[in-house]
Amino acid sequence: MNLHIFRLLRFSVIILIGSFLVFSCVPQRKMLYLQGATESDTTNQFVNERSLTYLIQPGDNLYIKVVSLDEKTATLFNPLERSTGGGQNVNDQGIYLNSYTVSDDGTIEFPLAGKILVQNLDVEQIKVKIQTVLDQYLKETVLIVKLVNFNLTMLGEVRRPGQYKVYQSEINIFEAMAMAGDLTEFADRKEVQIIRQTKTGSEIINVNLEQANILSSDYYFLKPNDMIYIKPLKIKQYGFATFPYAIIFSTISTALLLINFFK
């Protein structure tokens, strides 16, 4: 009888430890980025012909500052400096509230010049267009134009989910993940969703970060206000965030005590 119980306990311990190993570990191939289509695929160059320049759309906000030797006249074009007394201690909220919002018809209201069409133009094209208007009123001016509302939202299996502000004109999906601390061990790198706002609503784009051809995808570079959602692997419902060494050692210790007892 004792021999039968001993064998049963030993078999149970083996099954228990095996279950921990199976359900707590994620295969390495599911954690790697930029894999080839096959094991023999050695492609290392990927052409991305997509234009990296974002075209301004209605609802966007532009920060526009005019720098001139004639400070009094330049102040007429700089609402932010008028409201902050010279532009000191300016924060993101202040820049947003004093920026130029692109209206539904694709224009901004610029002092003295009235409405200026900026829709479907990039920042540099807008800068040239406004500079032409400024030259009628001021000489020797320097114009600064930047997109204000470049926000990204990272959700799901990332280490630091949340909304992030991007202080550059363009960003790719790997740079966005780096801001959020990279993906977790249980992130499904095959099922990454980009939720993008369109004129008619929202669009969901699925991208596969395991495949290297993402580098040539039209969705490799992100757009303002994109939301990136990373799904969890199915194994997460059985697994642990970290390998459960304490639980395994405790289980083995208890099992050994019981085995010695029945011996």
C-alpha cells in the first residue's frame, strides 16, 4: 500500500513540475522581432517608399511663432507671448491653448492675413506659405512652425501603458514601443493593432512585428493620435509574469517530505 502511494506521489510531482514548465514559459520564437519569412531567409534590406511627412488635417493644432527685430509688431503674430508676458514658463497646455487650430475647411485664422489654407500641406510648406504673407508686413523675420498634437497611446501588453507626447515630426512603431518600456513577455507580437482616426471614423490595422517585412510596411511609421494595442498571448491565462521559482521549490520540498514519510 505504501509503495503504491509512493509511486503515485512521485508521478504527481513530475506532472506538477512539468505543468509549471509548460504553462509558465513563452517560446523564444514568440518573443523575437524582425524574423525572416523562413529560416533560410537572409534578406537584410527593406525599402519603405512611403512619404514620412505628415499632411495637416482639420482638427490639428499648429504652434506658430514669429521672431523679428521689431518685437512690438512680431508680438501681434504671437498669441502665446501675449498671454504669458514674453513666453516664459510655457508648458504643453499653454502651447496647446494658444496654438492655431485647423478648422473644418482646412484653414487657420492668422493675424492681418485672415484665413490661410493649410490642409494637406506639411509643416515646411505651411512655413513657406505664411512667410510669404509675413513679408508683406515685416522684414528680416524668422518663422517657427510645429505640429502640437502629436500624441500616441500605448495599451495592452506594454510595460508602461499610457499616452505619450512625441516631440519630433515622425516616429516608427519600434520607437513608440521603446517609449513604453518595450512589450512584456506575454505580448502577442503577431497581433499588434494600430487604431487610426480617419475622416469617416476609425480604422484598425493589424501588423506583425515578428516579421522583418514590417520595415517596408506603410504602417511602419505612425501618425498623430494613433493608438497601439498589443494583445496578450493565450498562454497568459495559465502563466505567470515571472517564473514561479518559489512555488516550484516549495512544491518539491513538500513532495519530498511526503515521499520520505511514506517510505
